[in-house]
Amino acid sequence: MIKKEILIGFVTGILANLVGVIICIAIVSGIKGMSFMETYEFYIASGTSWSILTLGALPNLGVFFLFLNKNKLYRARGVIMATFITAIVAYVVYFS
């Protein structure tokens, strides 16, 4: 039961991060006047994809506090785990 709750929180955190990355790329592409794919390819080619990845983790904050307010503590732990995984991946991408 506890592992299932943590897994639900983890998957929710990963999905919130994915949505955050898409929103960040859409905002930047709107500001720069480029298409979504051009902006995505620019960040991949320039080696700064870690910045979009870390900005994309911001929605995890809202999901975390939502789970805390609903007293779903194990799901909130899963969101924290997803945020840590995102931070580790961004760290690896930054230094590779």
C-alpha cells in the first residue's frame, strides 16, 4: 500500500515535470518567435537542456503542496523523489 502511494506520487511528479518542460519550451519559443521544435533543438544543440529541465520541475512544487494539503504524505514523498531524480539528471547533463 505504501509503495503504491509513493509510486503514484513519483509518476505524478515525472508527469508534472514533463508538462513543465513543455510549458517552458512553449513560453521561450513564443518569446523568441521560433517554433516549438526549433526551440527544443536549439537547447539540445547548445547543451543547455539542463536549464529547461530544471525549470520544468517547478510544477512539482504545486503538486507536492497539493498532496500535503490532502494529507497524502506518501504521494508527496514520491513527488520529492521525482524532483531529486530530475536534479540528478540535470546535474549529469550539465557536466557531460
